[in-house]
Amino acid sequence: MLDTHIQNELIKIAGRARYFDRQEELTCYAYDAFVKEALPDAVILPETTLEVSGILKTASRFKIPVTGRGAGTSVCGAPVPIRKGIVLCFSKMDRIIEINTRDRYITVQPGVINADVQKALAPFGFFYPPDPGSMNTSTIGGNIAQDAGGPRCLKYGVTHDYVLGLEVCLASGKIIRFGSKNIKDVTGYKLASLFCGSEGTLGIITEAILKVRPLPETVKTLMVTFDDLDNTANAVTDIIGSGIIPAAMELMDKLTLNAIEDGANLGLDRKAKGSLLIEIDGVKEACEKEMKQIIEKVKQNGAVGVQEAGSELEREKLWAARRSAYAVFAKLAPDIISEDVTVPVSKVPLMIRKIIAITDKYGLKAGVLAHAGDGNMHPMIPTDRENKEEWEKVENAFSEIFRAAAELGGTLSGEHGIGLAKSDYLPLVMNNDTIEFMKKIKQAVDPDLILNPGKFV
Ligand SMILES: Cc1cc2nc3c(=O)[nH]c(=O)nc-3n(C[C@H](O)[C@H](O)[C@H](O)COP(=O)(O)OP(=O)(O)OC[C@H]3O[C@@H](n4cnc5c(N)ncnc54)[C@H](O)[C@@H]3O)c2cc1C
């Protein structure tokens, strides 16, 4: 608990109704979708940038840790307040400030939910491409801080490709603004990119200007099944290697497909060893041509079932089912660990074989789900962290999976971030001087190390 005089100062800034410090209230902000938990001393729901700035001024004077929080859907422990202090939750800063499709941007507060941005843009014929599986819950602030991706990032790029400008409160409470409403802007360092993926360790995002795109004229969605997982992965590298970039290409293995079918009852082929959910979009004629080429490629790789979504409803059902993968897996055991190692796309078949060999070696049940077209793989292991013996196997398996990805020229995370889950593994993909360079940036911006301490820097 914070000292009374500090509490009083914070309550003066945000008001009693938006300051929480009872055990049962703090518990709601102690966790994310990873397995580690820690109670903060206080939770504040700010409503304005000035309130955020005031809270940070107080926190920096008393050297109190401050951790930003969107919806708490992180799967790497990033918003878990491991060093206690204040959690700033942005559920009350959830306004869309401006939509300007003529100049192709939208300005939002950090607590706006990703799907609400999509809903607001759709009537204008526009969309915001980053579409994490958590889009119905996760916030733009959290998406920026984690540099979130999603299925259609294969064609359109990830969050950092869409952040034009930010307003940020620094640890000192100073408010800075960088970037602009211009698609082209090379005025100084590209600070917006620095904040993407910074996991709340450099500053608190209080406003964002995001680039938007016109909705495509045509969208076609294909569900393809295979009786061999290797063939499924080879089809991915073949399609991408031939120069076709679908909007999305999601790979699911048998366990994942069956877990989804248990929940969605779509009539998916339960016997299939692998499947691909492929989407292409653009002008009608180009889509039709690409669709033919894709069907040819999957057939050459032994596809046993090829089914195109016949209506928007069918398409939505397929995507809802795909997005349910994490939730249906979570029902299989008390805990679920979903990782996101990423390898060059040509290495996808090999990496999948390695994931299976490693999890088999430890006798673990694992599902493979992947944004396969960009090499981003989510091995998912349902487990029980209270079962010490099994938990040790899970940790060892993931450690080997990280090493295998690094050996293939891959990386630790394609979109989920580092948080508490993977900071020990940074040396696998970065040398010491690079890690030191990141630490220097952190120290320059946050000399008392109050912003989300205990994370990857
Ligand atoms: C079912 C499921 C599916 C998912 N699918 C995907 C996916 O497809 N792609 C993907 O990339 N991720 C995915 N995720 C992970 C997660 O949803 C993303 O990382 C998301 O961006 C987190 O957003 P959030 O609002 O929940 O942020 P939180 O989890 O609350 O916080 C995440 C990080 O952002 C920081 N933060 C939050 N707000 C601010 C702010 N205003 N200023 C500074 N820092 C801030 C926090 O301190 C923390 O470090 C998935 C998670 C789940 C549970």
C-alpha cells in the first residue's frame, strides 16, 4: 500500500472514484494471459493526458513504479506489475477523437478497443489493418506497446507500419508529441517506431494518430485441408515463394483444428493433419487469378479438401472459429502457454517439425497454430503450472524451441513481445552491445526506472 500522503496526492489528481487499492480491486489488475501474477499497490483509471502527466510527476518524485494497462490480454506478462506500484488502466480514455479518411488517418485515445476502430471506419469504406486475434478486447495503447500483429499483417504489415504519430507522457510527467498526420514525415528520429513494442517501458501513450486504408473491393476466403502436416507447411512456402501475398494464411494442425471444431461445430474435417485458412483481397479480377494460382499450388502439395466460403456469413464463421483457437485450447487445462517464435518463411516446414519433435520428446500435448505466411508460429501447450514436474518440462521445451528458432535465423517473438516470458532469452538473438544500447535508451528516458520495471530492459 502507498503512504497516505502519496495516496492523497494521487486521489487529488484523479478523484476518489477512479482510485482503487482494496485487495479485491487490485486482484483484477494483477495478471494478463501469461502465468505470472503480481498485485499493484494502487490502480488508477485516468481520463485525461493531464491526469496521466500529474500521476507520473508524483510517481517520479517518490520513485514509484508505474505500469500501463489496456485490456490485460498480453500473453507474455508485459502488464503484470511485478515491482508493485501504480497500474494506470486506460479503460476511461477510450474516445475516437477524429476520423479523417480524406487524409487517411484516425486519432484515438489509448483505451479504444481495436474492433471499435474497425467499426468506426467501416461506414467510410476504410479499415485499420492490424487485427490481433484479441481485437474484440485489446486496446490500441496495448497494441502499440506490444507492436501487435495479426492474420492480415502478412499483406498489410504490423502496428508500427500504421502509427503516424503519438502523444506520450514521459516518466517525468512531461508530455511529448512526435510524428504527424502526414503519411510522409522524416522530421527527426522515427520516435513512433521506438515506442512500438516498448511495452510501456519508455513512456505512457495518451493519444495515437493511425494510418488507415480503404477496404478492398473483393475478399475471398478458402479453407484447405491436408492429410499431412509437412505438405501443409510446404504449400505455404510454395505460395509465398511464387510471389503471391495473400491477405492472410493461417496454419492449424490436427489438435488445433479439432479443438476449434469442438467449439464451433463447422463441419471441419477432423481427420485432416493440417489445414490452411487463406484469404486474398483486392480488385475482383486479380483475386480470381490469385485464387486459381493458390488452388493449383495447394493441390500440387496434396490438398485433400478445398472449400471457398460461399458467403460473408460463412467467411465470418471461419474467422470466428480461427480466433477462438486460444479460448478453446484454454479449456483443455488450467493454464495455456502460447508462444510466437518466428522464422524466415522458407524455414516454416522445418520449424514445425522441430516443434513437434521437441514437445514429443517431453511428452507434452501441443497444438501448432501459425500466421504461417510470415513465419510466425504459435505453439500452444495446455498445462498446469501447479504440476511442478510438467511445468519444468514445458519450460525446457520452450527453451529448446527458442534455441531452434534462433538457429534457423528466426526470432523470439513475431508479435506477442518479451515481457516476463522471454527476457532471459534475448542473448539468443541479440549481442550484449545491442542489449546495452537498449538499456542506455531506457536510462536516458526513464533514469529512475519507474516505467514498467522488471521487464525486458
Ligand atoms: C486470445 C488472444 C489472442 C491474441 N492474438 C494476438 C494476435 O493475433 N496478435 C498479437 O500481436 N497479439 C495477440 N494477442 C496478445 C495481446 O492481445 C496483444 O499483445 C495486445 O496488443 C495487448 O493489448 P492490451 O490492450 O490487452 O494490452 P495489455 O495486455 O494490457 O498491455 C500490454 C502492454 O502494453 C502496455 N500498455 C498498455 N497500454 C499502454 C499505454 N497507454 N501506454 C504505454 N504502455 C501501455 C502494458 O504496460 C503492457 O506492457 C492475443 C492475446 C489473446 C489473449
